[in-house]
Amino acid sequence: MISNLALLPRKRHNGLMKSINEDVMEYTINHDKARNMFTTVVDGHTAYVEYRLQNGVLDIIHTIVPRPVEGRGIAAALVKRAYGYASEQGLERAGTCPYAAKWLERHP
């Protein structure tokens, strides 16, 4: 089953976060439960988060954003959606992927 959800990340400009109401970028994030992935396509490039489910824990194992679309908040949007799904399902959150682990530290 695949579901579409849009997240509205803040956009960086000169190292500063812009307000959510300024220059907002919207990503359509697809959840492919059969492949344990959340994906989005930006400018023709597919970015994704891959996770595993084990003992009531959703563990993000890979966060991949192609170079041409880096720096747009895509990884954060994908990780946020994956952990949002975990919370909705009553799952604990873990991050084997270094990016996801750091994200969890910043968003307990």
C-alpha cells in the first residue's frame, strides 16, 4: 500500500531558517510499506528513507538524497514523515542511519 502525504519544510537561505510562511517548498512523500521506504521525487531525482521494523521499533537504516537536490530539507522531511508514521502506529523510533540518529537527538 502506498500513501501520499505532503510535508512543508522550512527552507534554508544563507544558513538561516526562513519562516514556514516564506518560500515554502512542498514535497509529496509516498510510503511504500512493501519495501519499507518513504520516497519523494524532486526535479526528477528520487530521494528516500529506508527503514526496518523489528520488535515494535521503526529503525531508519538509510537516508538518501541525490546530490543535485541536496540542501533543500528533503532528508529532514522524509525522516520527519517516517517518524511521524512510527508515532501514529505506536512504534518506538531508532536511527541506525547517522542522519536519522542526529535528527532524533534534535527532535526527541
